[in-house]
Amino acid sequence: LKLPEKLSKPGEHQSHIVVAEIPEGKEGEATIASVINVAARLIVNVPYEDQFIYIKKISAEDTALGDNVTVSLSFENLGLKPVDNYLGRIDLLNLQGENVGSLNFNDTLDVGATSELKLRVPINTRVGDHLAEVRFDYNGKTAYKNDTFRVGDIFIDILNYTKRLEADEISPFDINIMSNWNLILKDVYAQLDISFLGEKRTFKSENFEI
């Protein structure tokens, strides 16, 4: 395996090494055969001449309404100079683009160093999908990455239901519901109360998960 003496472009460079079996057969004859091949990926990282923060991962966990949001970060300095003092900021946005939570943090990052952070960000919002953005400012440069998460509540919305029942018949009663919780809700049931001419009848469904 022969590599070039120098890669002038900084960043990640990828190549593949493939070893394949040559099928047996006589020359000039058409053959059908299965062969084995093995491939390996070769990754070479060329450092940047100055400071360079690369955000490897941002992961924002789904949370319950009223709780803070846990945001996990992984980032590294791919430059040849240490980052003396970076300013990091996490912003939480709703679907309308409004800022509903933020957190500032700062530190240093040595050459080739990787940092792993798990931060709890306060949030003031409603149930729904949200966006978590992380931004690093350092020495006139900026690094940016985002992830989506959901804020949920133990609440079920009734979207639609049967509004007409036929008298003297066994009629199905359908209910269309949506859960606002981030996890599976167990032992959920529906209860239907019908009142007619002073008489009340109650019907209860089987327990189910949603």
C-alpha cells in the first residue's frame, strides 16, 4: 500500500481497500460463479493550520413538559493550534423559530483533543417538536450543528369520534386519539357514557397501549 507523501487539503480523506477473489474458469468461456471480496475503509485526517473546532455530534433527548432538556455534545480540535477560549451556546427553538431556552458555556480545547459534554438546558414551551442548536465562537470563527427533539405531556387528544348511533342496533363506536407523551402509555382505556330519557349507560373498552 503506497500513500501520497502529502495531502494539501485539510480535513477528512477517505479511500477504500478492496480484495476480491478471482473466479476460476477457462478463458473464453462464459461462467457464473460466486466470489468473495473484502473491503476496508481507510480514513486519513489532515489537520488545519490554525484552530478548527469540528462538532462530531449533538443529541437532544425528548423530554416531558416542565423538565429541562438534556443535550449531549461531542467535538474536537482538528487544528494545529489550541483553542484558548471558546464560547459555546445552545439555543432551543420551537416550530415558529422562537427561542424557548438557552445555555452558555466556555472552555479551552487542546490540539487533537476531544470533549464530551452532557448539559441540562432549561426550557419554557408547549408540547411539540423543537430544534436544538449548538454554536461555537472562537478566534473569529464559528462552528454550528443542530438536532430535533420533542416535548411531550401525559395527555391524550381526542381527534374524532362517532357522532351518530342507530337505535335498536349494535353499532360500533370509533374514537381517533393521539398521545402527546414521548413514551408508550400502558393500560389506557376509553369510557363512553350515554344518557337518554333519564337513563345512563356506561361502556368501557379493553385496556390497550398507545
